[in-house]
Amino acid sequence: MLSSFIRRNKPKAEMTFLEHLDDLRVSMLRVLGVFAVGMVAALIFYEETPVLLNRPLEWAKHPETSPVGFVLGQSSEGLKAIPELKEFTFMGVWKVLMYAAFGVGIALSSPVFLYETARFVGPALTDREKRVLVPFCFAALILFLAGASLAFLWLCPMSVQIWHHFAVGLKMDVIWQASDYYGFVIMMCLLTGLTFQFPLALIVVMWLEIVRPRTLLKHWRGMLFGIMCLVALITPIAEPVSLLVMTGVLFSFYLVAVAVGTAVVRRKRVARGDSADPEDDDIDDDDDGPDGDDDPDGGPDAPVRPASSRTSSTPAVATEPERPRRLPPPAEGDLSSLD
């Protein structure tokens, strides 16, 4: 049991269907095992994890201490005077611990998840596709970390500042509850990291030839509107600055993904022996007849020539005179035969 959990006993080419399912189960157990180790480690060192998650709040109070303080607004005196986070129930404290453990588990298990995915689908790919798989998984990890870092460094502190600004304008005294704050930071980083996988998903869809690159470029206005709606959903307030910046970043990813997908599809089609441009598949040869020959008059849209021109070009064929049809004999007693 332990040996099968650590390594595969057979090469995938020799596995049966049930053995493939068992290998998938082992891969999932490995990912869940690393995730559980991360959660247990976060619960053991529970005093250090909140220190890291409190950074966006501290950067919102004191933007000059932030690595990206130049893009954060000025903090008000009321925000600087906010006391430490509070929690009023026992279950709230447990939720804080779970949020911190969940974030650490996701951070540690995401590279293992990518590795197990590549290891499981790798034998079904060609040598050319295997060479692309490693950069693809590496790009997925880098984009996820970039999105999570953007949310941790900029979106979370800016959202705290905007929330406090609205609370002051509404004459409300907001008590910062720890479970709500930690849940907000974890979910914001996770959703932004997953959103940054958007260009890779586009490349996969184009590589599978489900959607053509030129079709994506033709509908760029609808894609821009969809990206803006997605950014408005993942950002808690969708204020103009973060909305425009995130929309610009994702739309740039969209253009880069279309360019990369175009090059990938061209190479795939050329290696397969097809035309490099997928649009060539829709061009019909108007010079071909219904039987595939080059007769321009044989197509369905060919003009109909007059009957005189058609009969004059074909030799006359002698036909026999039509014989009179022989009627059946009259029935017995029928007097119509006497007429």
C-alpha cells in the first residue's frame, strides 16, 4: 500500500482500465496528503500565520510600509486608529484558524497538483506535446502566484481603505471581525490566482480547435465586456481604479493568449499536413463539379444552357416508333367488343 502510494509499480502503457483508476486515486491522495500536511503545519504554528495575513491591513493603515505603497491611497487618521482585530464567538476563533490553515494548504499543494496532473496525462501525449506540458504547468503556477500576489499586495489593502472610506461617509463605526477579514483575504487571493489562469484556458481551447483564434479576435468587444464583469465579481467593491487595472491586465493576457494560440494551432496543423490557416477549411473550390472534376458546368450553381444549344452539341439518336399498347381481352359477356 505504501509503495503504491509513493511510486507507480507499472508503466502506464501496461495498465488496465481499473489500474488507471487506481493510479488516479493515488494521485488524488498525494495532493490531499500534502494539503493536509500544510493545514496541520498551519495549526501547529498558528501564532505565525495570522502575522502574515495581517499584512494587508497594516499596509492599508500605513501605505508607506507597503512594497507597492505608491499605488495605494493615503490612509486617514480614523483608519490608522482602528484597533486590533476582534472576534466575539468561539466558532469565530475556529473559523480564523481554519481560514489560515486552508490558505497554507492551498499554497503547498498547488505545485503537487500540477505535477500529478502532468504525470497522469503525460503518457497519453505525443513527444511534441510532452515538451510543451512542462512549460505549460510552470506557466500555470507562475500565473497563479502572480494573481495571488497582486491581490495580497494591492487589492486587499485598497479594498480595506475603500470600505473604511464608505463607513466614515455613512457615519458608521465598523468593528473589524477577524473571521470576516481572514476569509476575505484568503478568498480574494484564491479567486484572483484562479482568474489569472484565463489565458491558459484560452490556449487549450484553441489547441483543441474548439474555437479559432480569428473568431476570438473578431469578438473582442464581447470578451472585453465579459472580462470587466468578471473583475467586478471577484473584486469586493469594483471601484474604478482596481476595475480598470485588472480589466487591462486580463485583456492584455487575452491578446497574448490569442497570439500564442495562433502560433500553436499553425504548428499543429502543419505537422498534421493541413493548411496552416484554419479559415482555409471553410473555402469551397468553386471550380470543382459535383463529382470532384474541373467541369464548371457541373456544379449546382452552374447556369442552365438553352435546350437548343444542348441538343445541337449532342448527336441525334434514332428512336423506334412507339408501339400501340395491347389491350387485355374483353371479359365474357362484354358487348363493348362489338362496337
